[in-house]
Amino acid sequence: MENAGVIARIASELAIRPEGVAAVVRLLGEGSTVPFIARYRKEAHGNLDEVQIGKIQERNTYFNELLERKATILKSIDEQGKLTDELRGKIEECWQKSALEDLYQPYKPKRRTRAQVAREKGYEPLADAIWSGAWGSGAAGELEGASDDDLQYARDIIAERIADMAEVRGLVRRAFSTKSTVKSEVVTPKPKEPTKFEQYYDYSEPIATIPSHRYLAMRRGQAEKVLWVKLELDSEPVVGQMMEIVTGQTGRLNARASGQVSLAAADAYKRLLAPSCEIDATVEKKAAADRAAIEVFGENLRHLLLAAPLGGKAVLAIDPGIRTGCKVAMIDATGKYLGKAVVFPQQKPQEAAKAIALIVSKYHPEAVAVGNGTAGRETESFVRQTLKTLHTQHPEIAIPIVVSVSEAGASVYSASEIARKEFPDLDLTVRGAISIGRRLQDPLAELVKIDPKAIGVGQYQHDVQQTLLGSKLDEVVVSCVNGVGVELNTASAPLLERVSGLTPSLAKSIVEWRDANGRFASREDLHKVKGLGPKAYEQCAGFLRIRGAKNPLDASAVHPERYALVERMAADVGLSVGDLVGNALAAKKIDIRRYITNDVGEPTLKDIVAELVKPGRDPRKTFEPPKFRDDVTKIEDVREGMKLEGVVTNVTAFGAFVDIGVHQDGLVHLSELSDNYVSDASSIVKAGDRLQVTVIGVDLARGRIALSAKTRPTIGGAATGGGVGGAARPSGGKPRERRTSFAPSSGSGFSCNPFANL
């Protein structure tokens, strides 16, 4: 829905040209997706990126909901016969939901209040006299002799009148939101056993400065009935400001009337405003903390999904285990399951080595993917030794690389409906091994089958608003899938349904058509899929790839609507389209200015030329396996001062968790990420990054490892405080049978013990 006022408001907020905002809103209204608009409609909106388009979509939804609410409120007040031109103007000019509700407050249907009781008893004339200043000046006649009980009834009416003033309510809400203190106390009696919330048993911090992760930690403590959390605010200055607003409306009052109004204002604050405004401020702070945590989760998920793929190579996948053995699955270069086995390296090492050697000799995998769960490092070492022995005995057999792969979410996939449909005859553990192997081949294609919340790269994911979290993570997955592109002839239904314009039912129909008719020969074949109409085709075609298609553009990101344009370019340089695609020298000579029209501008033409230079290019990095030390496989092997290479698994507001290959992620606190001051961990590292770290502390009892990325860290006495941290480990979705260190606490200074604040 387009509205000139909404367009102008969004443009002002986001500092984007109104024409661009209007174009995005129009395209969204026509059913276009964010990835499609960002990639294929650049001229319409002025080359905005996905983030900007997503924000336009979000604010457009907000403001249109606001417009609907305005209409409802105006109708309600009008039906009461109380809608003045002045009030209508205030409502129509209001662009904030909370402020709109403040304007509506006096006209909302109310349950029976003390003010209503007072009115029914006939005390409104006395309240009016006090409010106008007539009472106390001798001008109110018999009302002058009002008793204390009479005055109390009148003050009840005045208190409600003050509380209903939009300006007053906004003042108190802002005071709680900006000037209050978040206070936490331990519940009574104190827990007998130690908890991870001990630092918050008697803790306070200004609401304006408390970090989101610390606030969420306190809220979790309250949810677990360990803490009681509240907001504290000095009421005296607030009530004084309330009186300034009141006297601005009533005018100067005499001393007696002013005293009664002051008492009513204090009562309005304590009884009518503070409780609700504290809730409002708490909800607002929680929402802000949720958004911050969700942004962290989304950013981590993006980097995990876009991790470098091994590519189309055969993989021997192993889900390690001790008591039940290691589940082994062989998959070919396309991810097709070939066979399984169970080996027991610890109990029956010779039999296990023989089985692994036979599989490698028969299938010639180019990589061995070993899950990083229980016994993962031990299994890696066993496989490497087995392969070394095999190569010694049979030099002609190429030795595959051995790679540790995150198991996060593999168990969730194994028990899912998707896994049951893919492998109805296989055990859960074998499905898990297949998933581990496939996520090495292509992390994105495999991880889309799993609920993003089960992947374990978030912070307080179970404490934040789940609808908002789900929406954000879905947005990230869709962005990543469309950014990389999808091979139409091999993609699973869960992957296809993330493609722009495709619904789960259309994705299923595509797979069914492929199963019944064989490979798609061209993008045009999509028109043969039941239910896939022109709009869906327009939205999805550019993001689907067909390797080996007759038209080489079908394997590129060039949209079919621009094929004729490319044919013209090819003719102009004296080549066929097939000879032009991938011919970097010829493509770079194309003068794009010759092809600019009202519909196609420079941004789209540059994208087309880039695709001609490197058709269907994968934006992800080249695969490089992590390099863990062979002599460091468990936490007991870790020593202070060790220099290790690790892989960042999770970035939070208080630091980064790093896998150093010991089944226990270590924490690089924010204060240890760099030699220079760091305020935002994500500005230094991303999930999936390789990081050189030094061990600065090991707590075997608690299973915690403190790391530093500094050039010259302090061993055993690292500064891990510094006022930034969190009370608890990022929650939920942790890797199966894998642990993550607890986060550091707040602390106002530095500690000489690297675990003092953990």
C-alpha cells in the first residue's frame, strides 16, 4: 500500500530518496521479493541494497499498521461525540504507536476506577473548582468547606485527569526509558547451590547504558526464579515536571488549589503512571535487547551459511561415538548416499582401520568429514593414522584430506520429516553422518534443512521474541540462498523453497517434475511445472542455475528477461552468446553505455557484464580446512601460553567463541580481541574466521578456556573485565555433545584471574 505521508516519513527516517522508497513499496505490493528487487530492479529504486530494502519493508508495514490504528481510534472517538478538529489533527500528525495510544488514553473504555466512583458521588464540580483555581480563592462558594474525604475524592478525579494527559504520560514513559536504573536482587531465600547469576544478586545499572546481553541475562535469571528485576526511578523531579505540564494547561493556581493538584499529581505518578510506564519501558528495553541479540544471531548465521564449500567431491562422512561406535557414510560428489558402516576405533581398532581402508580404496573419496562431537578429535587422529598406513602400503591410492565439521543441528535434521523422506530406511545416526558429509560439500545447501535456531550461533536465543527471531533468520537464509544461487537439477525441496518467488508447494512440484521427467534442460522448462505461473517465474528464474544447459546464460545470474540484450551484445562484438559467455577479454570490451534505456541502466548492465566474465560465479570463499594441533585433542591437553589456530564459531556482544579442536570452545573476551580498544566484536571477527589465539587460562573444573588474540597477552592474569560481558553462555542450539564456555560477567574493572568474571 502506497501512502504519500508514509513514503515521506520512511524516506526521512532512512535518508533514502522518496522516489526509491516509493518504487520499493510499489514492487513489494506487486508481489516482488526483497532479493529480486535488490538484484533485478536496481534502476527502479536507485541501486538500494537488501538491507535498505528490508528496512523500507519493515517501516512500511509499521506505518500502515499505524494508519489502520488511527482510523480505528478516530472512529471510536467520533462515535463518542468527542472528536474535535484539534484532536483529529494531533492524531493524524502522530507517527509513533505509543504516542498515538497516549492520545487515545482519555477516550479508551475503562474499568471502574476511583475517579469514576468519585464522579458518581458528585465530586466532579469540586475537582473542576480545584483544577481552575476557583477553589481556595473564595470563589467556589460552599465548595470551600470541603472535608478531607471530599478533597480525596476530588483528587482521585484530578489524578486520572493528569494521568490521561498525553504529554504527561509521554514524560513519565521517557523518564523510565532513559533515566531509570535496572535493579536485580536475589529471590528470598537465596539458592543453596551456586548459580550463574550470582553477580546479579545485588546489582544495578542505568537503563540507558546497560548492554543488551547483560539485560537479557538478568531477565533470564528472573525467568528461572533466581532473580527479581525491576526499574527504579527518582520520582521527585518527574512529578515536578508533571506539575509544569499541568500548570501550563490550568494556568497559575492559588496556593491551596496548587497543593491539592500537587498531591493529585504525586498520586497519579505512583498509582496510575509509574506501574504502566515501568512496564512500557521494560517492554521497550526488552524489545531493543531482543533486536540486538537477533542481529548478532542473524550475522553469525549469515557467515556460517556462506562458509566456503568443499564443492562437488566425494566424501567419507563419520559421526564419531564411543559406546555405540562411529557411524560411517559414503556420499558421492553430488551428495548421493552410497553406503554405510559402523566402526569401533577404540574397542576394535584393527577392524575399524581395515573397514576405513576398504571404503577409501573402493570409493576414492577426496575428503573425510569427521563430526566435532564426542570423540571427534580422537576419531580424526585415528583416521589420519589409518590413511597414512594405507598410503604406505598402497602409494597409488590418493589420500583424502581429513576435516573436522560442526555437528550443530545434525541430530535435529536426523529426526526431522525432511530426513525421514530423504532416507526412510536409514537409522537416525546414519542420517546424521550423511548430513555431516554434505555440509562439508555445501554448508548452505545442507543447513537450510535445519531450523536455524538449532544451529547454535546465537545469543540468548530462547529469551528473545521467537516470532521476530524466526522472521530474521528466515530473511538471512533467503538472502544467502539467493545470493549464491541454486542448481535447479540437484537442489532439494527445502533449498528450492528459499528461492525468491518459490513456495514450499512450488518447490515440491519442481522436484516432482524433475523426478518424473528428468533434468531441466532450460529455465524455460520451469513453465511446465504445475502451478508455477508468470510471476513466480519472474521472481525465481534468475536465481536458479542449470549447468550444462544449451543456453549458457541458464547457468548464470543473468535474468531471462535480459537474454535478448545479451544476444545483441554478442552480435555487436561478432560472437555467439556461447562464445561470449566466459570470455572475459571480450566481455570487458563491451561499452555498456550503448545499451542504456529507460528500463535498463548502468547498474544492471554492469551486473550482466560481470556475469559474462565469470558466469555463475560462487561468491563464497575458497575452501580451506582448519588446522588444529594433533597433540591438543581435549581440554586436559590445553596449557596456558599455547599458541593455537582456531575457528570462530560464535560472535557475541561480549566476545567470540573459538573452536581450538578440543570439544570445548574457548572464549576470546572483547578486551582480548585486539591490541586496540574494541567496542564491537563483529567488527573484528566473523563466524567461520580463522584466528590465531593464545591460551591465557584453563579452568578444568568448570570446563572453561580463556583465549586472547592480542600480540602480547598477559598469561594467567589477563584483563577479562572492562565492564562488558554477559552473565551466561549463549543459549540453545548448542552443537550436539559439544560445550561452549560461559560468557564473562560485567565487572567494573580488570581482574588478575582470567576466570574471575566467568
